Amino acid sequence: MKNFLNKLKNFIFRLYQRSYGLDDLNKTLIIASLIVSIIASLTRISIISLISTVLFVIMLLRYFSTNKVARVEENRKFRRATKGIRLSWQYRKTHRIYKCKKCGQYIRVPKGQGKIETTCPSCGNKETHIS
């Protein structure tokens, strides 16, 4: 029995050592799976429960993946797609976040200043914002 437990311990250790691990996309998948699971338990709709399970399985596959290059690329694309949301949340108390209509650069404007004309630091485009 002791030999079996040692083999199991070594297997789990090697699995974790080779695995990709936890990143922002995996954290979001865990939270989404948990929220969808709560909704499924409240509504008792089986398809919602299936969606929760699929989200969790995707997170597990990403977590234990050994193809680290692909997982890093997926996480980079996810972070790029959610940058505006993350900035808005980070500065929600003191600033508003706007995206330059010309180049897509994010611009941070202090709250409570009224109408402000901003100049994009990347392209020099001037825009008027209400803060």
C-alpha cells in the first residue's frame, strides 16, 4: 500500500510540475463556471448545468496542459480583449476610461472635471469627453 501511495504522490507531483497552471483566463473560467453553476442550481435547467461543466472542464484542460506556448498566447489574447474592462474596474473610483476613436489607445480622464478635451498620447487625436 505504501508503494502505491508513493507512486501516486510522484505521479501527481510530475503532473503539477509539467502543467501550465493558473492564469487570468483560467481564473475567469473558474468564476464563470461557479456563477453559471449557481444559476443552474436556482433555475434547475440542465443545459445551464452542462455549460457550467464545460467551462470547468476547459479550465482543467488549460490548467494541466503541457503546451505552455499555446496557453500563454490564449491568455495574451484574452488580456488584450479585456483590457478596457480591467482598466475601467481598476480606476472606477477616480477616473473614466475612454478609447481613442482613431488609434484605439486607452485614455484615462479624472472624474468630476466636467467636459474635458483630451489629446491621445499615441496619435495626437483630440476628443471631448464628459468626466
